[in-house]
Amino acid sequence: MEFNEITKMIAVFAVPVLFAITLHEAAHGYVARHFGDTTAFKLGRISLNPARHIDLVGTVFLPLVTLFATGGRIMFGWAKPVPVNFHALRHPKRDMLWVALAGPTANLAMALGWAAVLKMGALSGLAQGDFLIQVPLAGVEVNLVFMALNLLPILPLDGGRVVVSLLPGPLAGSFARLEPFGLPILLGLVVISSYGYNVLGMFLDPVMGASRSVIATLFQLHPI
């Protein structure tokens, strides 16, 4: 991928990515506060200010490296996680489910919001290649990727938290002890997928495909 193409891609994806990570993390903190944990609130992390959620390695460095290394096929990274003290929740095991699902739900809501913007752009006569069409398209795609990726049943991802919440006590404890291995496993899956063995796609593609179809139907858009 040429430098100009990379620059254009960054310009298109910058705003959607910032909104996606900011509202995802803020949603975790907001729901945690609702259920009794004020940790994130006291640290100022229930905020729409992207600077409070940006991790220099995970949000800036790693996405750029993976973008260049894979020729634009994969852009992988993470935000600074919002701290949640699950023991401070009123019903820790039950409430963990809702705190975990808050992030992916926020991404789904943003995907719907970007789809509405995309629909307005299409109705106004903007062409497919116009910047103001490419940005909301990226917004839909980024948020569906964030939603699907975070629903993977791997700790410390949100899907892993959901599994811990749903499993009975002893099994939940055993599964929770796997958390230190979660990030290496995820990075390994990303590397394998970047070389053509689409392991991540086995889970992500059905979730994203179904989501795209629903959004396209709701907003009467061409296939996204």
C-alpha cells in the first residue's frame, strides 16, 4: 500500500476510531457507576474526551504498524481500559454481564448512528467515493469490528467477562484464571489471520455479516 493511500485511510478512519473507542470505554464506566462502582467516575474516565482513553501503544502505534505491515488488510489496537472494581458492584457476578455488554452495545449504537449519516449523505446525492460518504462507511465498519472483536469469549475482552458472568462459580473461577494468557492468544490470532489463515474471521465474519444486513435493511442502503 502506497503512502498516499495510507494517509487517505487514516484521514477517513481517524474520527470513527476515536468515537468508537471513547464511547465504548465511557459506556463501561457509566454502567459500572449505575450498578455501584464509582472507580471510573472518580478517575474522570466517564468522559467523551478521547484523550482520556487513548493508549499511545494500543491506540496509536500498534494500529499504524499493523496497517503498514498488512498492507491495509488489518488495523488492530486497543484503548486504555476503563477501571472497573467488580467487587464494588452491588451484585458482582450478575452486574459484570451488563458492564461488559455496555461497550459492544455502544459500538452497535454508533454503527446505527453512522448508518443514519450515510443514508443522509446518499439522499443528498453524494457519490460513493466522496469523503463525506467514506467516513460514515468507515464508522459503520469500525464499530461493527469493535463490537464483534470485543464479543470474542477471551479475557480480558468483554465477551470473556460475559462468559465469567454466565458460568457457575467454580467454572467461572477456572476460566478467570486464564486471563493472563488472553492478550497473547488474541495477538496470535491476529498474526495468523494477517497471513491468510482467517481464524478470527470464523467468528467475526458471521457477526459482522448479520449486522451489516440488518443495518442495510433498516436504512434501505445498498449492501455495506
